[in-house]
Amino acid sequence: MAVESEQILSISHHPKQQKSPLVPLEEVFSSKGRIRILQLLVVHNELTVTQIANKTRLNHHTAITHLQNLVSHGIIVEKRYGRIRIFALNYHSKLTRILINFIRSWKNENYFVLQQGPAITTSEKLHSSTEA
């Protein structure tokens, strides 16, 4: 029995261990940097680490940390061409497709609100009509 527990401990501390397929929502949305990276990849499909760092205004190390986190959850994939590392959304993942739709819907709704202006409440309408 002691042998089994040692094996389990060595597996659970293995640095290359894959994370659970169930990704907690707060893991993805707890960082502004990860959200900016996801928004960027929804628009540009795939980018190098340097492009992602520059466009999100994250330093290179922070961008890599966020990218590795998203790769470990299967949300994005990494392609290597020699020293060049390119990151893209993982379209094979159902979670990624849900995130893409969410981000696109969020951007479209915010665009609509910006175009229409803020909604005017009933009390604001009453207040402006009494001043006239």
C-alpha cells in the first residue's frame, strides 16, 4: 500500500501532467491578460508570442505564462517552426468554440451600445420634459 501512495504522489507532482478537462470558469476569466489574449486571437486567428505581447501590452514573460495556461487547458494550441512559436485558438475544443461565440457576442453587444448611446431612463425623460 505504501508503494501505491508513493506512485500517486510522484504522478501528482509531475510537471507535465495534464490538467482536468473541466476548466473552472475563474481560471480563464480571472486575468485581464488572458482575456485580452483570447480577444486578440478571436480577431487574428494566430499570432507569434511577440505579436501577442505587443498587441496586448503585456511583457513577454507574462504573455508566455498566460499562453501556457491557456494551452494547458486546451483552449489554444502552440505551433513551433524552429524558434518561432505561434499560438492559435483550438477550434477542436468545444469550450474554445463557446468562448469564441461569447467573445464575439460580447463585442457585438458593446458595439451596439456604443453606436446607440446609453439608454435613457424614464426618470431622465421626465426630468428633461419638465425643464422644457
